[in-house]
Amino acid sequence: MANKRKSRSFIVVRESNTGVGKGLSMAIYCAAIIIFPLLAAFLSQTLHNGSFSYTLDWLRANPTVFLVNSFIFSGMLIVAVSASGNLNIGTAIFTGVTFLLTYISYFKIRIVDEPLQVWDFTSPRELVALLPSIIKAKSLVLVVLCIAICAILIVTIPMTRLYKIKPINRVCAFIAGLLVVLMGCFPSLPVVGNVMTSMGVDHSITSQDLRCEKNGFILSFFMGCQDAFVEIPGKYTESRIDAMATQIKQLTGQDENKDVPDDAPHMVMVVNQNFWDPSVLKKYEISENPLKCYSQFKQEGYVKNIVSPVNGTKVCNLEYELLTGLSMEFLPTGTSAYTQYMSPYVPTIVDMFKDYGYKTVAISAEKSSVWNRDSVYQDMGIDLFISAEDFPQEAQRIGGVISDDAMADMILQILEDAEEPTFIFVVTAENTIPYSKNKYDDNPYVTLNIQVGWADAFNTYLMGLEHADQMLEKLTDGMENLDYPTKMCFMGSRLPSFDGFYGLYYHGGLVSGSHSYQWTMEETLLMNTVPVVIWGNETYEEIEEIKDEEGNIISSNTIIHLDTAEFMCSTDTISSWLLPEIMFDWAKLPMYGMYKQIWRRGEVLSVIYDGIVVDDEGKAFRETPEYLEASIESYRILNYDAIFGYRYVKRYLYEIP
């Protein structure tokens, strides 16, 4: 009997009665490794874009980038096949994972205006919140179709019994496939970066939605991994922080009042989600103005603007900037500050308020667990946190959250009962997604010239704006009746999302394209700029008398002094991380040395957002000009030290100079 020789082939092809020969089986296997990734790259991009023609245009413009995406998919397929040890089962797993990633991203970008990112799986609260919108009868057809395809691959194709990969070769293949995927995760590595750059991959894009537009969905998804690594500022040392503290002490006048005034005002910060002025959409005709109170305040001079860091539904990132004075610009792209970076060691303005004898209160229209607010506010030292669960049963609820009107009642009640100066931080949620047509029983708003697909959602949004405006009016009327000085910032969080490609704003005449990559630098800033009403209840009138040479009164003028804050810069738009310092200066409250440092940024710098910097005169730059470099570097060092470093800031800059 002849000795049986052991097979040396990578894949053991077992004989069966299928009629498929070994040679043909091997050819089918190799073809699958090539064809499936190409199909996956095209179909996933088509589903992600929601447009077959747009994907063809992208493919024609970026053929080499398409091949890079296919290469990443091939790595995923090899990992799946080698892990399962079977071509058909591995292909089914690969198909299911690819579909799941693309399916979630398709809905996420259309619901919250942000594509799927790696961070979504480390803090999946946002994905869970999207489930009601994703799981619908029409969309589930795609899920059923994908499951059917996977079942066919596993059960009905007879090749299932033909392929069995040797264990040692499975390990080698798994490592090789994993290395391919890791190339997508870290495309800036020396050799890998050079190859990908030559293939047309753009490494300079920091915005995840722009990455998807340019580099393709799956490559952009994995590229998000490289953002997890925060580079240490080159000049970050203890002596540098010490020098900042010394500089602040020298610049702070010796005769400056460092005491908290006896009549320290109540301070209120309200983040009304998606509060914005739609009148800038000149091509649409809105039946009536939903912002009557706001418009009056704007005319009187109480309204300015902030550039918000909120992407998608991550309002917690705006909260982070307002409560810490730190910037999201120096954290990894697409992250959630509350769920990933907040800790008891991060400095906040809450610490200052508590040092000055303030009672600190936070109010949320949502459940306490949303964005980890329950634990984050506790770490900050907030004295009282009132969430949706704490409101009385009779409190009005709209869309499953506490209404703006009920939120206003709660704020005024706390102020009326206050026995000491109080800081109240508020986040509403009534006018957030979804903008279903039946959200309000009676909606009088009609918008002309708007595309049919957006009309119902936009009109629902306008009704929510009216309620937000009524909240603003109710708060200011109530605060005017208080005997105690009170100062308030009432602001939006971001421009509302109606689709994934900003078509409503493009057709409304606000921006030059329905895709964010088509915008100018100024339009990018505009699409992230929201109004802030800065109002206090101490407004008073002064009579100015004009006299002749003999001292006789010729005429008199009434001068109305507004109780509002003035920005350090000459522009009316600042980054939101500058707002808390403006508030403290407005209230004549002393600031820790750290916040004095941040406040000084406003003398030369007004905005940092998405790689764009704006100086104090409103000039915007993609490349940081030399005269701003030192200021930005100092601020970056403060941010790094407070979050990732040795927290020297606690030692040198966490006191009143």
C-alpha cells in the first residue's frame, strides 16, 4: 500500500459529491477573496451615501481610494474566514458585519448628522438612543435581506463542505488579515502613510463626515482609531505651567478686588438644544416668526454668538466646554467628553462657584443617565442634580422629555427659594430629534418654497422654537421680578439636523453645497454658530443732561444701560470655551489663575474650531498665523495638563492670583 502523503496546501479541500473539482474549488476561493471585498466596498459606500449615482461619481473621482477601501475589506474577510475556518461561514460573518456597520452609519448620519465612529462602540449610549428610529418596518427589509444572504452562504451552497483551513495556516491568515485592518486604523505610519498618500488618501482631514466623503466609509471608520492618541505638546513641562502662573500674577493688578461681592448675582446658563434663528434661510418663507422675544432681545443688543463643538447629538461636548473652559479641539475627533474624559480631577468652574459660597444646581430634561450626567455632575461637585425622573408627574412632557415650559418653572422656583447666590446649569431637550409630524397637537407653522421631504420636520422644529422662545420670555419676566441680581446666558447647542447632507440649508440659501466638504471656511464656521442671549435683570436708565456755558440745561437724553457682557474681542462670535470666563468678568467675580489665562486668549483669539482659528478681529485662517501660535500653544498645554498630564494646573493655577 502506498504511503499517504500529507497535504502541503494552505487549504485542505475535502472530496464530496458536489461535482466541484479541487482546482475549481481553489479558484472559487481565491476569486471570493478578491471579488467580495470589491463588492463590499462599492455596496457599503452606496448604502452609506444613500445614492447609487453619487457613489459612481465618487468612484470615478477616487478609483485608487476605492481600491484602498477594498483592501481593508479583504483584511476583514481574511480575519473572518480564518477565525471560522470555513470560507462560507467566514463570508457570511463578513457580510453581516459589513452590513451592520454600514446600516447603522446610514441611519446615524441622517438622524444625528454624524457617521458611525469607533467611539460609538466604547460608549454606545447614542447608538441605543437611535434604535427607535432605526428599527422600522421599511428599514428592517434590508436587515431581513442581509440575514437571508448570510443563511444562503452558510446553508444552501454545497461548497461549505469543501473548504477546511489548517489550524496553523488559520493563525497565520488571521494575523495577516488583522495587519491589513490595522493599516486602515493607523494610516499615518511611515511606510503605510506614504503608500496611502500616493493612493489619494487624505490624512489631514479631522472631521469624520469629511473623511467619509473623501476617503470612503470603511477606511474613514477605521482611521478614527488613530485619533485615540493625543500628542504631548512639545513645550509641556512643569516649569512652563509655573511660568504661566507667574505671568498671571504679574499681570494682575495689586489693587484688583479679589473679594466676592456681598451681592454676588445668581448665575444661570441655559443650553436650549437646537435653538437657532431660521430667518437666515432666505429662500424659504415661514408663515410667522417663532422667535418674537429673541428678536426683541437681538434688536436691543443682548444677542451674540458662540461656535459650538457639538456634532450629532453630543450636547455633552458643549457642556464640557462651558463648565471646564477647556476645548474639544484638543480631544480626539468624534469623542464624547463626558463619557470618555471627565473625572473628579478635571478643573471646572463649579469649583470656583463653590469656593465663593454659591449653591450649584444642574437641571436636565432627560434621564440622569444620559451622557453619564449623574456621575459627571457628582464628580464636578454639583450640589443638586434634577433630571427628568425628579420632576413631578404632572410636569408637562413632550416627546418623552420634560418640556421647555416646565424647565422654566423649575429654574424660577429654585431662584425664588434661594437663600444664597446660586449657579444653575440647564440643558433642555424638547426641540431635539425626532421631528415627527404628530409631535404637537396644534402646529400653525407653514413653510413655503421648501422641499416636500423636509416640510413636516421643519415645521415641527419651528413649533419647538416657539416653545423655546416662550421659555426665554418666561425666564426673563420671572427674573425681572426677583429682588436679587441675576445674570443669564441662554444659548443653542447646534443647528438642527434634518438629513445627512445639509440639503435643507443648501436649498435655503445658507451654504454653497449640500455636502460639508463643499463649504468655504466661513460657511463651516457659520454652520456651527449658534446665538446666545446674554441678559441680566439690573438694567437701568440714566439721564444725560446737556448744559450751556452758563450751566443751564439745554436738553436731556435717556441712556439705557444694558445688563449684558462684552466680549474681549471686537467680533461678536467666540468659541464656547471662552463664555464662562466672560460670565465671571461680567459678574465681577474673581477668577482662578487658570481661567485668567483662558480669559486672556480672548484678547487675541476668538474661535478655534475644526482646524480653523479666528483672531480677535474676526479674520479666519486654516493655517495658524505666527502671531497666534504662542497663544494657542499655551492654551493647548493647559488643556493637555488638565486632562492627560500631571495636572500641575492644580498646583500653580488653581487659585485666585
